[in-house]
Amino acid sequence: AAAPATEQPASRETHAVRDYLELEGFNPRIDSDGDICFNYEGVTMVLLFDLQDAENIRLTTVIEQLPPKEVTTTAVWAIAHEVTQAFKFVKIVLLKSGHVLASVEMIAPRPSSVIPCLERAAAALAAATAAYRKRRADRPSE
């Protein structure tokens, strides 16, 4: 039998980021992996902390779950590429599972170091998510 999953304790640094988001009114919560979940402009975002590389911090959201037949659709890939090109530091990623993610990757010496740029990253992520959704609505299944 597999060992039960253990919760990752949130660090003092993670709590500092959560406290900042709370002060800014984002109502964040720390999940069982020690990552921070919050909403920004109607988009649910997760601030992921890499246990293997503490300086790699990623802000991400799931945009949609594609039906299996659409995972390889050229139009979806083209839209992801267009939005990634337009927003520069936001990447739209399509996973084999069909999940479409938007992600901002940051390198920082410690989690709390992202605080000065966190709201800008969240705004860019929300805007890229909206742009992707608009393009998909305009071209649903080419």
C-alpha cells in the first residue's frame, strides 16, 4: 500500500506572503501542499512554491479543461501561442491531460521577495486568462 500523503508545512516566508495578500483583501488560504490560493479579479490563482528549488515560485491558474478531441486542435495551440506572445511573461501551457494553464514564473531568493511584483503578476495573469477566453469564444472549434 502507498504511504499516505503528508501535508507540507507552510514556512514563515509563505505566511508573510499570505499575510500581505490578506492585507490587500485577497482572502488567501494556504493549501495542504503549502501553496497559497486566492482570487484576483474573478480568477482563482495558486502561488506554487517548489520544494526542490526554493527560488522558483510560480503563479498559475487553470483556464479550462479541454475535451480529449480538442487537446491536439491546432486552433487551441495557436490561441495559446498568440496570448503568450502578447503578454510576454505569462505563458499559456497545454498539458496532455487537456488542462490549459496560464503561468508566471518568478525567481526570488525567498518567497516573500515576490511581494513587490505579486499584484502586477496577478494582473497580467488575469488579463492573459481573459484574452485566452475571449479568443476561444471567438474561435471555439476551428
